Amino acid sequence: MEILIALIALVIGAGAGYLVARRLATATDESKLNDARLDASTARADASRAREEAAVAKSEVAQHLAEKADLRSAVAEAHSRVAEAQSQVSEARSATALAEAQVAKACAERDAAIQRAKEIAADRETLLNQFKVLSTESLEHQGKKADETAEARLRATEQIVSPLTESLKEMQRRITDMEKERAQMAAEMKEQITSMRLSGETLRKETLSLSNALRTPQVRGSWGEQSLRRMVEISGLTARVDFDEQVSGTSADGDRQRPDMRIRMAGNKVVFVDSKVPLAAVLDAYNTEDESVQAQHLARFARHVRKHVDDLSSKNYWALDAGSPEFVVLYLGSDEFYRLAQEHMPDLHDYAARKNVMLASPGILIPMLHIVAHGWTQASLAESAARVVKLGKELHERLATMGGHFDKMGRSLTGAVKAYNQGISSLERRVMVSARRFAELEVTKDELSELETLEVAPNTPAVPEMIEHQQRQLEWQQEATLLDEFAEADDVDVATPRAIRQRTGTMDG
């Protein structure tokens, strides 16, 4: 009976242990499942926050991209990092799936634990203690793992957001720098505009002063004279050598006259130039915008030029120098003045020509002065050529004289050689023959050598003039020798040297 009671009690105890173990295992599995679900929920929340933060960063980057086009590269980098965040969200989802897999695994482990509880029901207390220890360690491990995962995700989120923050700060710094540069450029532009305004005002005042000064006859005259002198110097003429300024002279009527310039030409010729600048009418024309008024002022300018033509024509400057042609050059200080005068008075040039006045602008005067300079060059070359011809003539005459001297010297040497040879021949025929007989008579043993005549003659000069002179001298000598030879003949008339020349072929006409 007691044994039966003990068996019943054991069965009841085993059943109670099984129920307790099952409840504990179920509670543990549900706790693990809840923890996993909590982790998944936390991961989803973190991913949601990351997406929200990425969306906010993306909107801010897009806004700054619309404001500054040059920050597109930074925005592109932000987009790439948002994509990286989305990738990490995908990784979080993968982690959630892994957690669910772990839950399934935990369920399997739960079933295994129940099966094991059945097997170790006899050792219930030990199993309970070990299970408690394992449950406590598992909870601590899962808590640490969840904390580490949360910290890792926080760091990853900070790594994603930190570059965006730095990019935003860099963009803000660049915007600030650009604003400073814009303000500086605006200040510099304002200073330049102020400087240009002051320069324009100064230029306007100086132009007005110059315009007022050029209305004064003395200033206009001085400007015209300086312009004339500059044109002459540009053409290569030299002051006080090729031209003179302000030359005073007296006309046939006794009037004192002083043209602006006298230009010297080759052959003791001169031409007078006078500078006139009737500039007042031109300035009046440029100071108005009314075309009809401008035409009136320019017509007045042409009349002033014609009046200067009349004045110069009446002065007769060409009478001051006999080498001057009967005209005077009226120099206008600018080609534009010449064009305006011709345009508003087409017959002005013909009118001036009839008055013995030649109108000249810089474009006309410079070629004319170049012709004068070329004339001086040709005159200098002609003078040099004349000196060369004179020197050549003197040299030719001196060479001819020297050739005569050399010819005389050669003839003298030839005569000396001839006399020497004649002396040697006479010595051999009349003296040496008798002297050699002493050797035959054994009076002396020394033999007398035979004396030789000279066969060397002086060289003839290689200069044609010297050769010609020498040939004439030789012909004269031949004629004299022939006269001596034919004088001994009875049939030759000594007084007819022409006949001798005809016989000997030395007839020179």
C-alpha cells in the first residue's frame, strides 16, 4: 500500500515537474521571442529614423543645390551616402529576418528542452538550477548584444549624417566667402566707377582747355609750326642743313617777310612752306550735333583756307630766293583738314594752283619731302661720282707718266746690255785671242775662259698704257735702225722714211 502511494506520489511529482518545466520553457521562449521582436522593432525604428534623417538631409541638400549650382558634387556625394544608409536599412531588415530565424530556432530549442525535461525529470532541482543559470546568462548576453547593436547602428547613423553635416558647413562657409567676395567686388566696382567718372571729368576739362587754347591764333600757329617741323624731320631732312625755319627776307617792294620754312633742294633750289591752321570753325563744327550747323561751320572753314591762299599768293615768297619756283606750299596740319576743305569747296585745289599756292597735308607733304631727300641723295652720289672720275683721270695720267719712266729705264737697260755684249765681242775678237797665245807658248799654265754675252732682257710692263707707249718707242727705234741700214744703200732715198715703212711693213697709217 505504501509502495503504491509512493508510486502515485512519484507520478504526481513527475507530472507536476513536467508542467512546471513546460511553463518555464514556454515563458523563456516567449521572452526570447519578445526580445527578438523588440530588437526588430528597434531596428525598424532606427531604420525609419535613418530614412527620415536621410530624407531631411536630401531635402536640405536639394534646397542648397537649387541655390548654388557649383555644389552639385557635394549633393551627389550626399545622395551616395543616402544610398549607403538605405543599404544599411536593408541590412537591418536582413538582421530582422535573422532574428525571426533565431526565434524559429528558439522554438525548436524549446521543443528539445521539453523533451529533455522529460528525460531529466528525476533530477528536477538540478535541471531547474542549471536552467536558471542558463536563462540569466542568456538574458545578459542578449542585453549586451542588443546594446552593442544599438550603439553600432547609432555610430553608423552618425557616420552617415556627419559627412552631410560637414558638407552643409562647407557649403555655408563657401556661401559666406562668396558673399564677402561679392561685397568686395561691389566696393571695387564702385571705386572704379568713381575713378572713371573723375577721369572723364578731368578729360572733359582738359579737352575744353585744349579746345579753348586752340582757338587762340598764337597757339594754333605754334601747333602748326611744330607739326610742320615734325613732318620734315620724319622725312629725313636735317635742320639748318636741309631746311631753315622763320627765314626773314625783303620783297621787291621793301616789305619784310618771314615764311615758316625754307626747304633746300639739290641744285641750289629752294621751296617755301607756310603753315596755316584755321581751326576755330572746325572746333565749332565738332561742338554741335546739328548737321546743318556743322555744314555751315565747315563751309566757313573752307572759306578761311581760301583766304589764306589769297594771303600767301599776295606775299610772293618765291621772290625771296632766285632758286625758288614760282609757288609756295600751304601746309594744313591734318589730312582731315585737307579733306574737309576739299569736300566743302571742291575747286579749292585748282583755285590755289592758279594763285601759285600748293595745298599740302601730311599725306602729301611727306612724299614730296621724300623726293627732296632722294634728290639730295642723288646729288651726293653724282658729286661722289664726279670726284671718282677726277681721281681716276689723275691716276690714269700718273700711271701713263710712270709707264714712260719705266719704258725709258728698260730701254736704258737694253742699251747697256747691248753695249756690254758689243764690248765682250770686241774683247774676244781682238784681245782674248792674243792673250790665249801665252798659254800656247807655255808662258803661263792658266787657261783664259771664254767670255759670254748677256741674254737677259728687262720685262715689259703688263699695263696696256705702258705697253702701248713702249711699242711706240720700239717702232721709233726700228725706224731709226732701218734708216741707218738703208742709208748705206744707193737705191734708197734717206729722206723718204714713208717708203721705208712701206717696205718693212711698219706703216701705221
